[in-house]
Amino acid sequence: MKFAYQGIPGSYSESCIRDNYPDCEEAISCRTFQDAFELALKDKNIKAIVPEQNQLIGSINIETLILKYRLNIIAEHFFSISHSLLVVPGAQLKDIKNVYSHTAALSQANKFLRDNELKENVMADTAGSAAYVAKKNDKSKAAIASKNSAEIYGLDILKNNIQDEKENFTRFLVFQKEITQPEFKKDGKYITSFLFKLKNKPSALFQSLTGMSLRQVDMTKLQSFPEKGTFSSYYFFCEVQGHISEERVAGALSDLELHCSEFQLLGVFKQSEFRNR
């Protein structure tokens, strides 16, 4: 099993692969999310694992890529994001002047940075900031990144869990070219994911969702984003609880399609146990 991800070794995406797929034969580093999607589209043996939403900062805005590539979603994983302060061996907190990381990580550790009067420096990603600090070998520089990054790049962990909010999870989705679905079992819990674009008529969204209410189908996600090149036409990325093989889910989606100019099923997959908390 091979996985493509955005970032370099030590990134949270790569850590999520390690944690959930210990038998992964290869984790393929990609420069962008789009590169990961491209690999999964071209090779059925490669899956793309991409962050979709963070508990604190919201959507990661991959919806346009989901629309472009239309890959099958086969799994979700909620991965705990725990930021650590990484330094070159021997450095102490009093030595540090500059801290490097992705803008999201810097904002999530804002209180720690302010309390210690540390200067923020934005970089493309967390693992890349760890690699940069290791390369510079300067005690005045530190990175905010994962514990795995410390191990990979030979840095010391000066302090763990420096984020302002101690509970911080990112939801990752797994995409592949082949279309597969888990067999429906009555005691199972599933998510059905799909894209749709409504017909241009008054109250279209309200009418389209009525079937879900009447059939008691719980919606877990509804996110709109504009069609390319326009501000008047929108796609919706939607997820509901349940398996498309269930009569109530199939019926609700059939009702929805009556109001759509475009509809595509993206995937049916088992709910993460994280949702049971």
C-alpha cells in the first residue's frame, strides 16, 4: 500500500499515515495537495491522504481539488495535532529569538510565543521549518512541528503541547482511483459523501434538502464553493450519516437529485471511531 501526501517526512500528514497504516510500503512526499491527487489519479496502487478540516481553523479548502479529480473517498481519520518546540541539541529557551513554522501552527501557539517574547517567522510547512532549523544549527532558532520531525531531523524537543487549545484534531480523507464501498451491515456506522450543483431556481437549496429532513437523514457536512469563473453558480460538498444502500439515504439522495443540474457520489466509508466520543 502506497500513500501520497503533501509535505516532507515529519509532517502531520506523514505522521497520520504512520499512525493509521503501519504496514504502508511507501509514503510519497509531494510539493502540493494537487500533486498528491495527481499521483492517485494516475496510479491505482497509490492513495492520497489529505487534510480536509481542522478543529480550530476550519476548512483546509480542498473542495476545488475534490471537484477536479473526483476520486473515491474510502476513509476518514481524525489525527491529534500536538505542536512541539524543537531546537538544535543543547539550546535552551533563553537562547531562542526566532521561531519558524506554518502560519496555522504559529497562530495555534500564539500565547506561548507571546509569553516568551519570541519572533514568529512563517514557512511553508511545519516539517520544513524543522528541517530548516536543523540545517542552520543555530541555537537562537526554533521550530514548531511534530515530535516525529524532531526524530527525523535530529532536533531536541524543548517543550511539548505548546498549542493554546490542548484538543486540536485535523480530519484527513483518503482518496483512491478505484471505486469501492464497504458492505452494509445493520450495526455499522457509515458516511456517504457527494458533490452536487443545484438548478438555477428560487429556494433550490431549501427544497433540495427537504428529503433529508423528512427521511431523518443526518447531515454532517455541507460546504459551498463557487464554480470556476463565476460568483453566481455554486457546488456543494456534502456528507450524511448512513450507507447509500439504506433505503432512507438512497431516497433522500434521489429527492436531492431532482433539484440538481449535477450530482456525483464521492464515496461511502466507515465512520471513524473518533465520532463516538
